[in-house]
Amino acid sequence: MIEERNKEKYYFGVLVVWGLFFTMVYGFFLITTAPPLGDRIFNSPDENANYIFTKIFAEKNAFSIQEPLNTMYDGILFPRSMNVAKDGSLAPGSFFGIIAIYGFLAKFFGSWIIVFLTPMISYIGALYFFKLFNDIFSKKIAFISTLLLFILPPWWYYNSRSMFHNIIFINLFIFFLYSFRGLYDKKKTFYLILSIIFLGLA
């Protein structure tokens, strides 16, 4: 029994270091492609829209951008992933969750953190992925699966392109599944509330 506990601690310790390394690898692309503290322009219009509205929410408590030309041209001017409100302003047209969650966190830590939130949350999500798989399968399977998760091409890609909503959804769903399994614990009311919150955020 002691040996099994030590094995789990060893696996978890390796994953902590492995995960930190890959979190820095994901972040390297974000640092080298634009100034960490400056405004960013993303190649993807979806990312660009998510970033702009997240930053506006964090700094100005707003979810729209004024576009005076829309009043002149009957609201036909808007980039992809944006919609036009009745007053002609531009509003989010993609998944709203990432804007609200990242914007809320940026209020506390500053707007600089916005683009780094996806790899940071994914680091925690991967460790909970290990814990979840450890409860379902064997420690070895959970360990190998989590090692491979960090180098899984879609996981790597979307963590490096951090303003897509794909990975934050997966992480929140992992948190939900891990919290949901806690319903068998003595604190089942706490875990029930926690799992509902994570599922709602996802």
C-alpha cells in the first residue's frame, strides 16, 4: 500500500515538472509573436474578437465597441465573430463564456494575463485529468495518458493559440467530471454544487 502511494506521488511529481515545461513551451509562442504587455493582433478573426472583448470587459466593464459608421450604413460593418447591436455598436458573436471568464480573471491580475490563461488553466486541467484517470484506470495508464496529453497535437495547438474557446471548454469539463465523482464522498453537497458550477461554465 505504501509503495502504491509512493508511486502515485512519483507519477504526480513527474507530471508537475513535465506540465510546467510544456506550459512554458505553449507560452513561448505567445511571448515571441507579440509584446507581452502590448496590444495584440491575432491571425484568426475568432481569436482577435475574443481578445478584444475580453480586454474591454476587463478594463471598462463593457461588452461592446462603438462603431459610428454603422449608424450611417445600416449596421452592415462588422468583422467575423462580431455582431451589430441596435445602436450600431459591435458585440461578441462567438462563444461568450471565454470572454466572461477570462475578463473576470483579468480584472484581478491585469490584462497582460489574458493570453496566458489558457495554457495556465490547461496545466491544472491536465493534473486533474491524471487524478480522474487514476480513479478510473490504473496509475500507470493515468500517468502515460497525461504525458501524452501534453504533446497531443490539438492540445498543443490550441494552448499555443490561446484565445480559442476549445481548450477552456475541455478543461472545465474535466473539472466537472472530477467534481462529479466526489458525489461519493462525505462532502457530496459541496461536490454537487462544484460540479454544477463547472458544468455551467463549460
